[in-house]
Amino acid sequence: MKKIICVVSCFILFSASILLVSCGTSSTSTGTNAAAATGKTFTLDELKTYNGQNGNPAYVAISGVVYDVTNANQWSNGKHQTVTAGTDLTSALASSPHGSKVLANLPVVGSLQ
């Protein structure tokens, strides 16, 4: 199942990048629409419960898209470097050394309201 979600996520990100080039639309709106079609819509309060603690999955939001980082390398118990799961990490990702390239490998579980 993870492999299927990963393939779908990669396809969505690839499709979004094609749309960016051909239409000039922003990645935020394209990513949010793709996420809404593949999963749940989360509020910030709901997202906080997916913090990777006490057996909960670890989800993060970036540009309106919610990703599952539960089994991602470099994440442990809902923590990665100085950031934590259950939050919107849009601004943190912008200043990270790896940038958005890590998103291609993460399953999309929904969108942030």
C-alpha cells in the first residue's frame, strides 16, 4: 500500500510541476487540489493530534498539503531536527537545507483547511 501511495504522490508532484511550467499556476494551489482529491481535509487542531507521540502517526502540512512522515528517514517519534509533526512546516521547509525535494518521497494523506 505504501508503494502505491508513493507512486501516486510522485505522479501528483510530477503532474503539478508540469502544470507550473505550462500554466504558470502556483504550486500551493495545485498541491492542495491534488491532496484534497486523495485524502482528508485537516484543520490545524486536527493536525496537532498527528504528532508521532504515543503511537499516533506523524503528519506535517506544507503549502496546504498534509504528508505522512511516520516512517520517513530522519524522523523519529514525530521529530526531525528542530521541527515536530502535527504542525504546518511551510516556513520551516523554505529555510531548510534540503528544500522541497524530500516531499516527493512522502505519502500525501490530505490537505490543510
